[in-house]
Amino acid sequence: MWIESDTVVEELSKAPEKVKQVLAKLPPKQVLLAQYFDKVNALREAYIKAGVVDEKSIFDAEHIAFASVFDADFVVSWNFKHIVHYDKIAGYQAVNLLNGYKPIAIYSPREVVDYDSK
């Protein structure tokens, strides 16, 4: 299931055409259009308050908050500074647990792409 939020749509507008085409091919029943609401805002702010990221990285925190609130199994990102980073992952997971959400797995695309396909 792909979770699409306003934050994701905004960032994807800047993505290479190749990326947009892959996502456009997803069956609609595999896409959840996630609407922003208070639980996302509260969790995003909890990440910032805990020092996982600072205010400059608010959209990175928002991605993780959306995924957590909407019960995603994992997040895939190329952002190695604020998302796919050992310390950040541990911080997001700790804040999630403290706020009643499951710890979220975070991976780089290289970890989830099947390079052995025939």
C-alpha cells in the first residue's frame, strides 16, 4: 500500500519523470490518500520536541508521522540525513512507542529493490 499525503505529492512534483511514471502505474486500490489531521501534527511535533529532527526538517518528520499514524509497515527514502539514518530511525521509533504507535521500519530504496529479478 502506498500512502500519499499532501507532503508526498508536493515532493513528488519535483521528482524525475521516471519516478512519477512508476508511481502513476500503481493500481488505485494500492494507494491510500492520507489527509492531514491533528494526530499527524501531534506526532510530527513530538519528533521535533524530542530532537529527532529540528524545525528545518519539519517535512521529513511529517512523512514519518503520516506513515506512523496511517499504520504503514515501512518508509522508503533516499534522505540519508534526516530519515534513513541510524540515530534518526531510533529516535522516530522511540517517539512512536512513547505516543502509542508501533516502531516504523525505515529503509533506503536499495534495501527493498529486487536486483535478482529475471
